[in-house]
Amino acid sequence: MTMIVGGALVLLLSGFILRLSYTIMINLINGRKFHHSLEQEFDRLRLGRMLTALGINKTAYIYQTNTNDIHKQMDSCSACSNTEVCDEKLATPEIDIADIEFCNNEEALKEIKQQQES
């Protein structure tokens, strides 16, 4: 009788461990796909080039920043009316963080830059 109960417990525990491992693996794969698609969206916006010009690590930014904040910043960038000034600044390889007063995401970018430097 104890062998049957013990065997059943081992089977249940094995099934639980397999299911947990599978779920974790699927979540990791979906997370990578999500972050990859977010990075591709960035490449279509000036925001991605702005991060690079400011010396902000885009991958670290995507993985460490709340996705709601990222989408707000992307929307703000898409709706920006200062595109001529932005394009002019982005034509240079590096931009000083003090020179982005034209940017709708100025406050957030300064905060991100400061976080990555600390």
C-alpha cells in the first residue's frame, strides 16, 4: 500500500516538475519574442536612434523599463512635432543629454541615462 502511495506521489511530483519546466520555458520564449518585437518597433522610431546617440544601452533599457512607460515614450515620439530639430541632432553621432530640450521624452531620457550611469 505504501509503495502505491509513494509511487503515485512520485508520479504527481514528476508531472508537476515537468509542467513547471515547460511553463517556464514557454514564458522565456514569449518574453524574448516580445522584447525582440519591441526592439524592432524602436528601430522604426527616432527614439531608438536617440537612445544610441545619447549612449543609452537600448537592450538594457528595453529589459529594465516598464513596458507601459516604453509605450508612452514611443507614442510621445511618434506624435512629436519637433522632427526637424530631432533629425538635425540625430545627424551627429553623439548628442549631449543637455541638448535634448526639444524632445518630448527629455525627462524620461535624462532619468534613464542617469540610471545607466550609476
